[in-house]
Amino acid sequence: MTAPQARKVVLVELNEITWRIIDPLLKEGALPTFAELIRNGAKATPVAPENPPDLDPWISWMTVYTGRPPEEHGVKFLEQPPETVQGPKVWDLAADAGKSVGVFGSIMSWPPRQDVKGFWVPGTFSPSAETFPADLKPIQDMNLMYTRAHNPLADEPRPGKVGLLMKLRRLGLRASTLVKAASFMARKKLGKAKDWEKVSLQPLVNLDFFAFLWKKHRPDFATFHSNHAAHYMHRYWRSFDATPFLEKPSAEEVKNYGGALRHGYAVADDLLRRIVKEVGPDTTLVVASGLGQQPYVTEEFRGGRSVVRMNDIAQVLDLIGVKGRCKPYSVMAPQWNIEFADPAVQAEAVRGLKEAYLKEPGTPLFSCLEAGNTIVVNVLQKLPRPLDLGADCVFPTTGRRVKLGELVAEKDPTPKQGYHDKPGVLIMAGPGVRKGAAVGECSTLDLAPTMLALLGRPAPAHMTGRVLDALLARGGRSARADAPRREPVTA
């Protein structure tokens, strides 16, 4: 094959987007930027190798980034200690080859490397607000503040907000984006805005920062991540299309949430439009999801699945007897990570969580995983609706018990209506991409070798995926003759 030609590549991570939604919206003409990228580029359906209960975005994205299956990269939960994760990731390989990189919001990208040419703003669920360079920290201060409050943009001023706003303006926050946020707040006070609209404000704000940093650094490889579309599918799919659901939405639900999912994808289309404009025609765009979603259609949860959250993590730690001997921090709702300095205390906590039960032994109350000095805890989510808030929660290791209603709350306006699915989305456009090319299913393991080929870099031997040569123009193909191969995908 011909020698690979190095290009600039931007990976746009639209978490959990799916052809199930994109295809019907394309037919309506509702996604003009998606349509243009497909028309002028290539597409495929990458399928995640993970299976439930490991079919989660923090695992599937790590498969994309590293080109390793989950049993090799070792990710079990979101923001587990980085020393327990096996890489390197695509951006590490690019940086180590002397290329400039710009990481913005990618899942599990914390902590930021301090030795790169470019910029590094880790994911919005990171344990701390570190960035590279350090003067980008206000961006992460904002992201962590709103993510951990489960409130993408606050409606009321907070302490220090004016000072933070001035710093963010200097980092690229546009006046037009502030006008959009102010318009939402004004319309909400007048009762003319939907609460779900605010979820889409955070990625618009972050794109301002990404565009500012792109213009400043123009890195060889960059990423931009948005989780907003996943939220809309998880919560409002049934109001968008009731056809597959066993229990149909009420007229009130459709009235309140019928436009939410469509809005989320329209915002994704607008993000892509702006990114295309910012990066220019000399940059290859890779739009991907590490997995997709599907409607929550099971007899067990005919009306969707309840999602409950712990009212107070300190209460839970007290109930298992480790309060004050560990460090908890909120990650993705309703998940909490807990760090331990003492392995004996960690073992005590794990035992306390695993032995806790609802109503009677054999009905676990918590889900608990551990990696290194950290455990992740979540209330076991497969609970029948309506919740029996008077049921006993029993903690055998301490002899304590509380009512379910004292421990948890169901705070979301709708049940979970979309859940994770193995097929995702891949769209590529720009230099090195074969116009009009399409393949059927491939593997998410193929994405890292393909992006490296576009960067003019060989895939390391540990990557078992293949370069998607069928999607690449002549000069973009891999020069690695010994690249692992699978059976050809169906065109």
C-alpha cells in the first residue's frame, strides 16, 4: 500500500447517538449537517464488543481510545484510578510521536498530561478540575460545578459567578452563547421554556472554548465530547416515538417532553456545523459514538425503569460504619466514587455495601465495584415501580436499618426510556476519506487504527482492530502490512 499521509484529525464524540434516531430525522431533512457529512464522506456502524453489565460509555469509549478490548484496558467504572487502566490512548500515541494534541471533554481523560503541545481539558466527571495549561482551569471549574449539581446551567447567580464569567469570556465564551443562556433563563421565568432545554446549553458553551483553543493551537489530533444527546434518549424517547414502547406516554408527557429528543439531536447537528466551520477543509472529521441506545422495552419495566439516587452519601457511609475514614465524590448521577487510604477500611466498606439488602436477604441494595484504592457505589437500579418507600433497608455489618424513602429518592420527571445498545455511529469526512463510501457493521476496535492511519501513524501491535481501508481514499490507507484483519465487513 502507499505510505500514509499525515493529516489533522478531530474526533467528535457524540455520546450514544444512534442510527435509530439519525435515519428518520435525516429523512425529514432535520439534520442538514449530518446529511452533508454523510454525502461528502463515509459512514459505518461500529459495534461495541462489550456485553451487559459492561456495556457502558466509560468502558466502550476506552475501547475506542485504546483499541483494546475491555478485558485488556481494564476499565470497570467511570473515573476509576488512572493507574488501573491500560493504554495508551490515541492522543497519547499522537503526542508521543511529536504531534500536537487537544483533548476536550473525553471520558476518562483525567488527569491531563503536562508534557503535550496543545491543550487538555478532561471529561466533565473528573475527580478534580486540573487542566493543561493550568489557565484553562476555569472551564473545568464550571463543568464540574454544573455536572455535579446535575444542573448544566444554573438559573440563579452563585457565589463567584461574575468572576468566573469574566475568566470564561477571556477563554472564548461568546456573547451570542451568553444571549442564548440569558434567553432561556428569561423564558423560564415567564413559564415559556422547558427545563430540559438547559441540558443543551453546556455543550454549546464548551464548544466556544474548544473553538478558541483550536484557533490558538490548531493541534494535529483533537477531541470534543458531548453527552447531551444520551441524556435526552435516556429520558424522553417515548415522547419522541411511542411506537416500540409497551406502555404509551400520557398526553401530558408528550406535551411536556415531546420536543426534547429532537432538540438534542438538532443541537448535535448545530455543534457539527460549527466544528466544520472552525476546523476548515484541511482537517478530517471523525464523528462517532462508542455505543448507541435502544428503547427500553421489557415486560419487567413496561413503563420504563426507575432511577433512584442516594439522598446523602454521608448517611450511607455512616450506615456501613466508614464515615470519616474515606473520601467520596460525585461522578455521573447517580454514581459515587469513594477513595480509601486504608485497604482494611476499603474492605470493610465493600463488605458493608455488598451485604446490605432490601426487605430480605438475597435482594441486594447496592451495586459495588472496586479498582485500586477506589470503589464505586450505586443503589441497585432494578426496582419495581412504584417504589415501596416504606420497605426496610438492612445493613447487617452494623446492625442498622432505615426505610427506603429515607435513603433514596426518584428525582427524575420520567423513568429511564432508553438504554445502552451495542451498535453506534461512525461518520468521517474530509481529506483522506473516500466520498460516498459506506460499510455495514465494523468494530469499535477499528476506530483507533483508522484514526492513526489518518494521522500517518502505524497502529501498535497490541491493537487487534483493523484500519477501515474501505472508507479511506488512496492516500489515507494504512501502510502497515502486518495489520490484524477480520473478515471483510458487508458493504
